[in-house]
Amino acid sequence: MASHPDTPLVLVDGSSYLFRAYHAPPHLTNSKGEATGAIYGVVNMLKSLLKRYQPEQMAVVFDAKGPTFRNELYAEYKAHRPPMPDDLRSQIEPLHQIIRAMGLPLLCVSGVEADDVIGTLARLASASGRETVISTGDKDMAQLVDQHVTLINTMTDTVLDTAGVEAKFGVPPELIIDYLALVGDKSDNIPGLPGVGDKTATAMLQGIGGVSALLVQSEKLAELSFRGAKTMAEKLLAHQAQVELSYQLATIKTDVELPYQLDDLAIQPVDTAALAELYKACEFNRWLKELLSAETEPAATRVDAAALEQEDQPEQVVAASLDQSGYQTVLSEQAFEQLMHELDRSELTALDTETTSLDYMEAQLVGLSFATEPGKAWYVPLGHDYLDAPAQLDKAWVLARLKPWLEDADKAKVGQNLKYDQSVLARYDIALQGIAFDTMLESYVLNSVGSRHDMDNLALKYLGHNTISFTDIAGKGVKQLTFNQIELEQASRYAAEDADVTLRLHQTLWPQLQQTSTLVRVLKDIEMPLVPILSAMERHGVLIDASLLKQQSQQLGSRLAELEQQAHQLAGQEFNLASPKQLQQILFEQQQLPVLKKTPKGTPSTAEEVLQELAHDYELPRLLMEHRMLSKLKSTYTDKLPKMIKSSGRVHTSYHQAVAATGRLSSTEPNLQNIPIRSEEGRRIRHAFIAPKGKKILAIDYSQIELRIMAHLSGDKALLDAFAAGLDIHKATAAEVFAVPLTEVTTEQRRRAKAVNFGLIYGMSAFGLARQLDIGRQEAQQYVDRYFERFPGVLAYMERTRKQAHEQGFVETIFGRRLYLPEINARNMARKKAAERAAINAPMQGTAADIIKRAMIDVASYLKQHCELQAVMIMQVHDELVFEVANEQIDTAARELAAVMEQAASLDVPLLAEAGFGDNWQQAH
């Protein structure tokens, strides 16, 4: 056998880790709903072993199909184990393929278990003086430990040598089989000696010796000091056959006839192409990125681009590096004129800007890149200002020449998040037109939950290409360069690649979208027209009263100090209200409050929902909840908003179209969607969103839009009639559920009916409703039952939607937007139920998102056509649009814009848009 003095032989108990990885988080699925969590867990463990030991030889051993010699010895061996779950069985073959592609020997031997194969290999290696590491989670393997063999459990990062085995089990490795013969093994159905546990077995083995010695000298057992020692000899002899059988079953064979030698276990080069394809299928994007970026692989293992671009393999991964020979840096007027000629004759051009900042309000333009066909891209540098930077074209001259093309609506453009580029170009008095496609939005509409929608992830997912990352050329942290400081050759390659990849992504994504006409309409009629509207809203911004916020911060600070003092008094000591560890000690150890939930580490949880539940009955958790709420308001809004005012004198949020799975817009810096309005303190923050002089804030909000969508989708006659009659839907529901006339519905009955209405939309169970209303579960169930009796169409809709979700794997909005549900057929009941709740809610929430987006498009069009109406759309928050309107036109604007919003969709119930106005946002409500 070849000598490997510096690296151990690593033997991996693949079967053990497969089951453990299946039951451990994360419970992953890919966008097709295929389980991948067990694969991820095992591969992660293998990568850890490779990094830790850097072995030259290794084997990953799995149990073969069919019975083993132990089943012949004992028919009940492992007989109580349930069948392998389908979502685990489906992961075995992909896992085996990944292991082989990693270059790791994979072994399965019929008639024996993985343990026996590992045992035989370990003994062969040990006999030759070779160091061996066995990676396993099974205690049975401790019998194999000797001076050359150690165990490692990578899930707990524990290593056992001979001393470690004795410390853990109380006996040395050579007595582990005897130990197992006495205590048995429930997981394998090994019977052992009845009534004997760890301590008793250890005492017997330490006092007399192994099973053979115990049987010969059984009379000495009575002299030992463990409990039950006096009668143990009788019990041992009575169950001698069972103990001897257990010994045989627990013994790992170390003499299996193997069809290979130790030298056959050499690790082979990685099959990069195959492994990349497998990672791509499982959607292990981080590993795919690492694989494709590795430049240390031997040439023989790199992706063969020609082989992978065959027409009969369209789904294969393309070359790890795109051919960049067609990239050009434009430094002369002649080269620029050639570029303009290409742009003028191109049917679709990919466009990207390079700037000094991600903040569209501050970003300075450094350059532009273009691509007209795959592999053909240009970078026009305009502002690289590092030392010795080459001469570049004059920025003003270039932009003046480009402006007609950029503003030409007939020159189709595609980009990745073009809203940002549009906002940047607007700072240079260029109104970007001809925005035909956006790859971020194409990916989002195709499958909102299939991946993240940034270019790097999309390039990995759809092109199998690892893009040049910004940190590769600019560095990280405080020393990170801005784009204008980056050396031109690197910057040009990076920028041209952005445009090239964007064009390639469009050519991959658009044909997939075209297979479903409704998705094309969602993209072309909703998402793309919204891009310039959002860009304009962001750039206009919102006026903020900084002095009012400062005053509110001071008031919140005083109240927080009071709450902290009261909490200290209740606890009888000072403590950090934000420390989970100190809260655990005070709430659950000192005050003995009931433990409602535990963390993954087994300690009492102090999460918000726990404190909320405890706050019903205990004063300290109530104070803590109030303190958390006010502290968040202060840090997130009253302290932060004044610091976010730009040179425009306004706050400028960023709206995101490709984040929320259901189609909802989200916003950041600041997050306008998250300003709490249920508390008085939260509502006060809206007072600081003010109208400029001579104008009012107009807020128009859809009334109960999701319930109206529920009525439309379910077709329930009682709901349709209630909305058609203009009734208060919560009172109408209360009248039905509580069987009282509409005029006699009490405030409390309406409150409960409202909880039922909205709870059902979000898939709330009777248990959840009971918690929300603080009533018994049985009473809550009665409410739900009565609701479905009175509104049977809603129940039919829910059952129909669940069925469709299970069959199709997705649900749709009225307009055809899809939400895929990867976990809808999960074996894990909790994850499956969560997917079913999402299936019921998504068509309503997604349709509401579609309607408000359509309303924004219609309103923008109306204001463009009626330019005499001095109104500007400044915010979108949930189901509400907010405007700045000239004082003298406020009544007209409220009436006309509400009417436009009410026509944004045609449902079986009328849409109702309610308008209000005032000097600030809160007054407008």
C-alpha cells in the first residue's frame, strides 16, 4: 500500500449522516419543491472533513439495499423502523451523484452494513500502521477505536480516541461490544439484557469484565455495589441466549470480502461540469459560485464550454468564464461613433450604469456599458479619477450624444434593475425611455421564490456563470474603493460583463415567460410600466418635519426611562431589558413565569410572541413589550428619519418590486410600509410627514380590499350581497355568525367578526383565533364553524385552492401572477400546513398588490393627461396612495383620483377607495 504519512484515511458513515441530516434543519427544498436538506447536510459535512483533514484517501460508505447477515441472525433486527420517507428516498441518488462528482469514492456492499465495510477498512489500515478517522454519529463505531483509529462526529465536532471512548462510556473500546450487548440498542432493535442501563452495564464490565467473563463468574455479580446486583446473576443466566445474540448483532464485522483495496480509495479530481450541474439543480448557489470561481482546479477538471453548449443540452451549465474577447473600452470619438452606429441598428440593447454610490440621490455617473449581442459589449468610461487614469471622453459630450438615443422610446432597452439607472440618468437631465425589459423583474415574475433576483444569483442559476463581484475589484470594508477609483482595465471588464450577462439573462428568461401568456401580461402590463413611476416617486421624495420628530424622540426617551425604572422595581434589581439571557433568568428562574416556548438550544424563549402571551397575565412582560415597541419607534423612525433628509430637503425611500413573494411592493431607507399605526405613538410619526406650503397631503386607501377579493374569488352569495349593499362587512359578518339582526350587533361582536374575517384570509386556525381574541379554543372553533355555515362559498374556495396548490405547485392572482409553493407537498406537516395557508392567502394578497400597482399606473396616466391638476404621487403604502396636491384643487383631486383607483380592476364587488386630506399624513386619515 502506498504511504501517506501526513494525511489520515477518512471513512465516512454516509447512512448515519443521511438520516441525521434529514431530521436536522435547515429543511431545504429547491424552487421545484424537491427536498434537498439531507443532501445539503451530508455534503456540508463532507466539505468540512475535506477542509479539516485534507486527505488523499477517503471513502463515503452507505448501506446497500436488501437484508444483511444480521437479519438472518435475528428477524426482528431493525424491524420496527418505519419505511424511508419519500422525500428522503428522493435525495439518495442526487447525493450519490454529487459525492462521485466531488471525486470521492462511494461504497455500497450487499449483505453487510456500512459499519462492516468501514470496520474492515479501518482494521486493514490500522494493521499497516495507517492513521484512520471514522466520521460517524453512531456509538457502535466506538468498538473500532484503537491507537490508529479515532472517531469524529462532525455534527457535534467531538473527537474520540481510546481515552475519549473510556471517558464517555466508562469502558475501553475493547469492551464496547459487551457494553452494547448489555444495554441493547433501541434504534436497531437489539434487545440487550432487560432492565440494564448505562450505569449498571458499566459497573458490571468494570467489576468483572466482558460478557464471557460475566457468564463464567456470574456469582461475583452479587458482590458489586450497583443497584440490583444481588439478583443480576439470575437475570443474566435467564437471558444468556438473548445477551449472546445481542453481542453478535452489535459486533461490527472487520473481515468483509471487499472488491477493492485501500489504494483504490484515492480521491479523484473534481468533475466540475457535473458537480456544477448538480449544485444548480439543487440550487446550492453559494457552492456553485465557489466551484466556478475556483482557479486552482487542474485544467482537465474545468468546464468544457464547447461540450456544454450543444443544442441537445440547453439546460447544461455554460462556461465558467464568458468569452470576453468581444468586450471593448471606448476611449476615442471614433470608437464612440462606431458604438453609436451599433446602438442605432440594434433591436434590443442591454444598458448598465456604473456609479460612485448605490444611493440614487447621490450617485455620480462613472461610466456606461452596453451589449447588443452575447459576447459583444462596450464600456464608456466617463469619470475614472485615480492617479495615472488614461484620458477619457468628455462626460458632457458623451451624454449629449447619447441623450437622443437614451430618450428614444423606439430604441428598446433591457437592464437589471433599470429603475436605479433611470434615477441616476435623471440627475443628468436624461429621461430614459424605451425600457422594454428588466431581467430582475423577468426572474421575479417567472418565479418570485425561485431565487434571489440580483444579477450574480441569476447568472449562477440560469447561465451557470460566476460573475466578477464588486468586492473582487474594489475590496471590502472601510478601504473599499468607489468605482471611479478602480483601474480602468478591471472596471471595463466588470462593466461590460454586466451588460453582456444582462442580455444573456433576458435571452434565457424571456422565452420561459412566453410559455405562459398570463405571466407575460403581468410583466408587460404591470411590472414594467411601474418602473418609471416608482423612479419618479423616489426622486420626488417626502417632506419631513425634523423638529417634530426630535420632540417625539425626547418624549419617547423619557417614557422609555420610566418603563425601565418600573421594570427594575418589578424585578427587584437592575438589568438590561434587551438581554435575552438576563430576561430568561428574571422571568423564568426568579419570577417562575410559565415557559411557553424554548429556543433551539433548549433555553426559555423571550421572543416577542412569548412576551405578548405572558403580558396578558403578568405586568413585567407587559412593560417589556411596551419598552420594545417604543424603543423600535425611536431608533427606527424618530431618531433616524431626520438623519435621512437629503440635500433636496426631503426623505427619499427606495421601492422594491422584486422582494415580497406575493407581488407587494416593499421599501427601505426608510421602510414606509412598516410604520405602525395601531398605537398612538406610531400614528404620531405620520404627523411628521408634511405637505409643503400651499399644498395638502391627500391619502386614498382601498377599503377592505382583500375581503372584497375574497368575495370575488369565492363567489359566496352572502358576501357578494353584503358588499353590493354597501354594508359594514364586519357588522354583516357578526350578524351572520352571532345570528342577530344587523342593528343589534355590539362593538365586541363586530371586533370578533373582524378577527374572523381577517384571520381566515391569513389561514388562521381556531387555535390562533382563540389566542388573538383571548377566548377558549372551543368557542373560537364555533365562530369558525358558524362562519363557514353562513358563507359556504368561502370554505369551497379554500378547499378548491388547497387542491389546486397540491396539484399544480402554485396559485395565481386574478391577473395571472403566480406564487410557487415548494413545500406544499412536504412530508413535514407543519411546513405543509404553512404552505397551504400561503396558498389561500396569496391570491388575495397578490391580487391586492396587482390592483394597487395597476392603480398607480392608471393614476400616473391620468395625471399626465390632466396636467392642470397639480397633484404628485409621493408614496405607496400597502393599499394606499399618498399625494401632494395644491390647496385649491384638493377636493377635485380627491374625487377624481379616487374614481380612477376604483376602476383599476373589475371585480364582482365594487372597489371602494376612501380619500382624506390634511396638512400632514395623519390628518389625511
